[in-house]
Amino acid sequence: MLDAKTKELIALAIAVSKECDGRIAAHAHGAVAHGATPEEAAEAIGVTFLMNGGPATVYDARAYAAVVEFYADRKA
């Protein structure tokens, strides 16, 4: 019974864990489309760092940048 925004944030975190740029972009877009803010995305993305350690740092930054870009485009 999770809402679409929460599902997209979970999927975004999984995409970071899987180190997949295509899925990161898709779920960053989906999360923003369903109302996620950069702050909410940062919290979800941060969990991947806690679970994956150092390797996640590269993909965490990419995921956050994608969310911020999609969020800015949505507001424009």
C-alpha cells in the first residue's frame, strides 16, 4: 500500500545500489513526477551509502544531481 512517490524513491535507491545510470535517471524522473523533493530523494539516496559504503558515493552524487535537474525542470 505504498504510494507511487515512495515506490519511486525505493527504486531510485535500488538503482544506485545496482550502479545503473539508466535506472537512476528513470527513477529520479519518476520520483520527481510523483512529487518527491530533492530533500526526500537525498534521504532515500543516503540509505544506499549506509548500505553500500564507498562505491555508492559515485552513484549517490549522480542520482542526486538527476533529481535536482528534473526538479528544476518541473518548476520552470
